[in-house]
Amino acid sequence: VLFAVVWNASVWGPTFALLARRWAELPDAPHPALAFVYVIAATLPHLALEAGAYLLAGFSGVLLSRGIARHRWNSPKFSAIPRSVFAMLVLGLILMALGALWEAKVAPVLVKILT
């Protein structure tokens, strides 16, 4: 999970720079602080949804590995762990899908409106 977060951050840094530079080159360029607000408005929902998905995936892995290490397979405590892990993974997939939808459909429209 950490690798995915770091790699993702390495993609978002240049994206922020590219968007800010694109807005700065416009004939009626907004103030740099306003350009920053535009960038955040277009990308923050996607970032929040994706971060939530990454956190849920990481937490589900930790929960499963701790459950395996601490409980017997046939114990009542362990039987609840796979259900919780599954629920966390499904919620994470939903968040990731919503983030992808935002990135593919909503953010480009928002960028066009703001520029």
C-alpha cells in the first residue's frame, strides 16, 4: 500500500504543476493563489476518495494478518474477521470507483469551467 501511495504522489505532484502552469499561461490568468484553489477544487475529491480506498485496503490487510496471528481458525473471534475484511475491501473498491469516476468524468468538466 505504501508503494502505491508514494507512486501516486509522484504522479500528482507534476499534475498540480502542469495545471498551475497551464492556468498561469492563460491571457487572463488568475492570481497564483486562485489557480491553486482551482487545482485543489478539481482534484481534492478524487484524492480523498482514493486515499480512503488505500487506507481501507491497508487496514484490511493488517486486520487479516493480526487475526491470523492471534486467533485460531475455528474461533468465534476469527470468524468475524473475514467478514470485516471483505466489507472493508468492498467499501475500498467503491471509493476507488467513485474516485476514478470523478477523475474521468467530473474533474475534466470542472477544469474546463474554471479555465
